[in-house]
Amino acid sequence: MSALNLDSPSVQSYLGILQGVITRMATNSANAKAWCIALVSAIVVIIADKGRPEYVWISCVPIVLFFALDAYYLGLERLFRDVYNGFVRKLHEGTATVEDTFIVTPGTGGQIFGAAARATGSFSIWPFYLLLIIMLLLVKAWVL
């Protein structure tokens, strides 16, 4: 096992790959929110057009699904940031090896599930989806 230095092209490529994955996870999380708003809005418009406010609960299905998807992406993003930070820490300590540059996994299934579960408590997730549900309740009360 040979040690790596900060200027190594493999180190720069590895950090670039990790940063790209982190960026994709953040983009996917933002896209989940955007798609959720679009889908819930479309459902509410159709329900309002038909004059059936009792079916507004159908909008909760995509909210719950996108909430879980958003938490999953945020959990993965956090795990990949941990991998990134751990590798940089190893570089500064002088313990990073060439083999470390081949690890691009955030962890095991249990770790990913745990990270997604912890992410549900994030301020970037629950207020957004809670507000959507509150708005649906207001729409239902207003349309009745």
C-alpha cells in the first residue's frame, strides 16, 4: 500500500467523483421537491375543477412518497460527504492509500436506511412537506 499525496491526479479525480455524486444527490433532492409541488398542484386543480374536495387526501400519497425519496437522497448526500471528509482527513494524516481511491460507496444497506431515517428530521425536509399538508387542509376547508 503506497501513500498518496495531495497533488496526485488520482486523488483529484477521486475527490471530483465524490463531489459529483454529492452534487447529484443534492440536485435529486431539489427535484423531488419540485416534482412534488407540481404533482400535488395538478391533483388539487383537478379535484377543485371537479368540485370533489373530499378527494384531497389523494394528494397525500405523492407527498409521502416524495418525502421518503427526498430523505433518501439527503441521507445519501450526507453519507457521501462523510466518505469525502474521511478521505481528506486520511490525506492530511498521511494514511490515505491508493486502495482508498477505489471506494465510492456510502455504506451498507443498514447505514443508508439509518441515514435516510435521520434525514427525515432535517429542517430542509419536514417543514416543506408539513407545509404542503397544511396547505391541502386549508384548500379542503376553503373549497367546502
